[in-house]
Amino acid sequence: MRIGVDLGGTKIEAIALDDAGTELHRQRIPTPRLYEGTVQAIRDLVGAVESTVGERGTVGVGMPGVLSPQTGLVKNANSTWLIGKPFDKDLSAALGREVRCENDANCLAVSEATDGAAAGKGVVFAVIIGTGTGAGIAVNGRAHRGGNGLGGEWGHNQLPWATPEELPGPDCYCGKQGCLETWISGTGFGKDHVRVTGQEISTHEVVSRAEAGDPDASATLERYISRLTRGLAHVVNLLDPDAIVLGGGMSNVARLYDEVPRRLPPIVFGRECATPILKARHGDSSGVRGAAWLWRQGETD
């Protein structure tokens, strides 16, 4: 049995999978916004899952931020109480076994490369376009973290081929301007509509109005598709993945899967691009499933 844990800012979710990826049990609890409380909560949640299923499992955790390869401590986490802590070591001690921790976007990539939309693909680039923008890379079903722990940190690169109207770009929480996250997250999409039209409506409403032919909403969606395509063209030029998988709230916009593949070839180097753009098969469950799949078949803690 594999247990995956998805640590979010408001909830912690755990899932138990068998070797075939069948869900055995799922459970969630609120996230304590304190470090020691988070470690204890995950310990208790894993214990509850194992008690319900009646079996001990390996444990993988999807988390915001990454573990620094240099220090072994958490960095770049929006759940700030984790920063500077040896999270994997403390969890391993609390649970009495090795715990594998990985960035939540990398867990999405692992999930979709294992038994999701990109199952069997060698190199998978998975994007979260929700409240924020994150991305992860899976190579042969395993997360690619990189020498600095930054593999897949696509959202904090600048928008490619920015127009004069797009410069210098919105302020990003990372301290820079014009990061992809400020443009192509769901939050960025909504703010762009407000900035241009003055209309303060929900992201969902902007998409609905665009689908109904509203000119202002259609123009907002057009700008969004252009920016997403430009951002993904950089990924193709640099990584040339076998598949790109989209997750998060904006991944539910059906038009993306027609428009982005059509628009990529003219801006990719060589003017050819057959990279499939796929919607995450497991949706919001991809992160927690990917955490479970950090342990491959036949591995034990």
C-alpha cells in the first residue's frame, strides 16, 4: 500500500492506493498553520488511514516549496511556517519510517505520467494554473527536482516576447515584475480583466461571458491564450517534453486544448510542434496521487 499526502494551505489530504492505483481510502483534515502541529497532524492522519485500511504503507508527501539540496531545509514555500525546517527528516522521525517529500507540482507530473493523461510518456511537463502558477517535471515517472531544487519553476520566469503594453508587468510576490504567474494563473487572468475593463467579476464569469461572445471577456481570454502559448513555447524550446499536462482551475477552459496546440508551431524554434497539450486526468486528485507514487512498485521504506 502507498499513502500519499497533499499538504495545502487550508487542508491536508491523504489517500491510500494499491499496486494498481486503486483508491483504498481517502481522508482530509484542516491544516494547522504551525510547524510542529503540521508534523503531528500528518503523523495522526497517516495513522488513521492505516488503521482504517488495516495495512502499513509507504508515505509520500506533496508540499509547497522544495527541500534545498544544499541545506536539506524547506525553501520557496508559501506555507511560510515550513521554511527553514528539515521537514522530511522530522516527518520520518514522527512516522518511524522514511518519508519522501516533493514539490506539489512535481507530484502532479508524477501522477499524470504514471497513470494519468500522459501515462507512459518519457518526459512530462505538468502545469498548475490555478490561484498561482507552478509546474513540475517527471522523467520516466520520477520527479526531476534539479541540482538547486528548482526543476519546473516556470511560473517565476518572465512572460516571453512581451509587448510594450505588457512591460514591465505586474508585481509578483517573489519581488520581480512580469513573472508568468502574474499573467497566467487564474488570479492573474482575473486581474487582467479588471485592469483592462474595470469589471470586477469572477474568473468563472469571465470565461462564461467569453464563451457567450461578450467582446470584453473574449479579448481577455484571447490575451490569456496568447500568454500561455508564449510561455509554453519556451518550455518546448528548452525541454521539448513528450507531453504537457494542464491542471488547476484554468485547465477547465476547453478552448485551451484547441487554441494552444494550433498557436505553438509559429513561435517554436523551427516552426514545428506536435507536443500534445492534455488536461490532467485525475484533476484535483493528481497531487495526492502523485505523492503516493513517489514510491514506485516494489519499493519499501
